[in-house]
Amino acid sequence: MASKLLATKPLHVIMEEANESGEGSLRRALGPVNLITLGIGAIIGAGIFVLTGQAAATSAGPAIVLSFILSGIICAFAGLCYAEFASLIPIAGSAYTYGYATLGELFAWIIGWDLILEYAFGAATVASGWSGYCVSFLDDLGIHIPPRWIDTPGTQLVFYGGHWAELDSLRQTLATAGINPSTLPHAVASFNLVAFFAIAAATFILIVGIKESANFTSAVVILKVAIVLVFIAVAGMFVFHHLAVASTNWRPFIPANTGKFGEYGISGIARGAAVIFFAYIGFDAVSTAAQEAKNPQRDMPIGIIGSLVICTILYVLVSALITAVVPYTDLNVSAPVAVAIDATGVRWGSLLVKAGAVAGLGSVMLVMLLGQSRVFYSMSRDGLLPAWAGAIHHRFRTPWISSLVVGVAVAAFASLIPIGDLAVLVNIGTLLAFVIVCAGVWILRVRRPDLPRPFKTPLVPLVPILGILTSLAAMLSLPLKTWIRLLIWLVVGLLIYAFYGRKHSKVRNASQ
């Protein structure tokens, strides 16, 4: 029984699927530039536009720069392992397929189910953040959406500073300003229509075609990277001409710990790294498009490592400049980059940054939805999910039913459910995927050292071991309730596997 649960999918079968062509297969249309922009499109989003300020204000202070470097190192270990797998097994499915080839079917199911946390719930989380920036941006343009349609049901909103915003997020700001919240106009949200339409638009683009999705993402990435570079230039010039301000805001660089784990000090840097880890989620989504890459053996490592390196550099620069321009204690807001550029005196900056956030978060949603539908596609091809999840549109050559079902579910989550705690849930799901991928590279090196590897992870087994240990350490720094939710989610997944996937598995049936 145990041997059947741990049955691996033969590599020659995976490679045959990867080399399929024709109407019923995915279209190979992506080059290295497309793959790098897919990765950047997924990575640069909520982390740089939202989480940077919050993590600095509550956990690390100016040392948020070190938190980004720490998170980047964790991702680098995993990224090197992803790159080896993506070049060796160039097929849709990412960590799910890698787990199936090395650790067995049960682990493959666990990681496939776990990836839903990363991609589907991650897209829903980002959609909520996108909604806030979009509404604020439209307000600045004189376009006002009724408050009942801009947030999840039951959310208390107040009108302050020319915008409708969540009351809970403004309490500290209002208290500092000496304003009684009861004196402000109030409203109660009924449905986040903005987030719903955002997911619907991303789903439509994904169904129309992978090349169209990649071209859209490339255009958006160019826009938002340009805006990030504008911020770096403007804030950098301000710091150059106001070194005394920067010196004051950076002192102390590592604030003293308050006596609680995660509130400043060394533990604050670690907690900050775990929180902003959400900012790096997405580089692994590049591997889900391996079956749609023109030359995956060469281009997949370029896409994964290239996007990770570029984004880490941008993150470190932005976090350093934000905390130099504005005291870290003032950054626990929904738009810290906009606050920082306002502090430079460049009035057009806030509008520009909001436009960049709208574009940036939009591309993150697109790539996360792409990753989720491709994981469903791979699981369906193996019989672990119903056949409809792997159906390919005869014209667009995309898994259209899978994309549609995922889009509807994610739109519902983003529009109806308050998902403030989902960011850490997405983090723990991603870190678990990293652990399995790193272990898989090590295991396959031992079992099949003869396989041709276009890209080889350096220093095996040291790099995979460091990837496993750092990912587990980051998981342990997350709250207990996040672990409980992960376990509940995995139990639900195992029940689905026991009553459907186990009986319909093509690998198990073939072995019998």
C-alpha cells in the first residue's frame, strides 16, 4: 500500500508529455524575455507597494533592508533548485510535477494541493490590495465608485483625506491627528466589485492565449519597473540633498527589541523576512510555464534566476530609500511608497506611484492565475483531478475550463471574504513547496545521477539542505494559527485524494 502511495511518475513519460505538439497540447510561444518578465510581473507587486512599509513599522525598522536580503537568500536556494528541475523536466505543473518524479504520488498530491494556497489565495489577496490602490487612483482622477462596492461585505469605511478607507486601518492615524472617527462620513461595504472585475479581466486574458498573456505582462512590467526606477531616482536625489534627514531616520538602523519576539531587534529582522516573503512569491510561477517555453532547457533557468536577482536589487533599493525619506514609525499605511514620494515634495509622484501599483498588482494576479490553472492542468493529466481541468481550447490552446473555474473561485474569494490573514497562509504554503523542491533535487541527484541536466544546482547537497533549513526556519517564525489552517487545508486535500485521486491515478493504474 505504501509503495503505491509513493509511486513515482517515470521521467520518460514526463518527457514524452513535454514534447507533445498539436491541437490538444499547450503552445510553445515564450522566449527568455517573456519568462523573465513573467517572473518580475509576479514578484513586483504587493511586497514593494504595501508590505515594505508595514513590516518596517511593526517589525524591523530601517533594518527591513536586511529582511529583504534574508528573504532573497532563502528564495535563491530554492530558485537554484527550481532552475535545475525546470530545465530537466520542462513541463507544466512546477513543484507538483517535480515531486511526482522524485518523492511519489502522495507527496505530489500534497504539493499540488498546497500550491492552490500560493496561487489561488495569493491572487485573491493581491486582488484586494489592487482594489484599494485602484479606487484611490480613480478618486485622484475625479472618478468616484460608491463605497458599498469597494470592499468585502460588512467592512466599516470612513471618508478621510478625499478617499473612502477602512476604519480599522485609519484608527492610529486619526488618533494621532486628534480626530474622532464618529465625526467622519461612514459607509458599510457590500461587495468588492473592483476586485471581482480585476480577476475577471485577468481570467479572460489567460483564456485568450499564453502569448497574449505574456505580451500583456511584458508591457505592464516595463511600465511598473519604469515607475519603480522613477521613485528610486526621485527619492535618491532627495536623500543626496538631505543627508541629515536620512541619517536621522536611519538611526537606530536596528531598533531595540521591545521584549517580544518579532518586535524589532534581531528577531524583528527575522519576523520581517517572514512577513515580506510574500513579496517574493511568484518567481516559481515561471516554472509552471515550462511547457509553453520555446527552449525550456536554456530559458527556464534564465527566467527564474534573472527575475529573482532583478527584483531583489529593486526591493533593497526601495526599502532603503523609503526608510531614509520617512521615519519608519510612520509607514504602517496601505501605500507607503506614495507616502515616501509625497515627503520628497514631488506632487505628481503619488499619482504616478498609484498608477504603478495598479499595473504592478494587476500583473501579479495574472501570473498567479496562470500558475494555478497550469497546476490543475497537470494534475488532471495524471488522473488526480477530473478530465475537465485538463481540457485545452481548440483555438486558443489554453486550459480554458481550468482557467475559468479558478477565475470564478478567486473572484468570489476576493469580493466576499476578508482575507487579511491569507498573506501568511500563502507564505507557509509556498515555503512548504520550497522544502519539497529542494529535497527533490537532492533525491534525484542520488537516484539518477546519469540524467542530462542543462542547468545544475551548484554545491549539491549543500544548497538544497540550506534551502530546506531556511524555509523551515521561516515557517517556524509564522504564527501558530497559520500552521493550524495549513493542517486543516491539507486534511481536506487528502480526503479528496483518498476518494477520487487515488482511484483515478494513471500512474497507479498503469503499474497495476
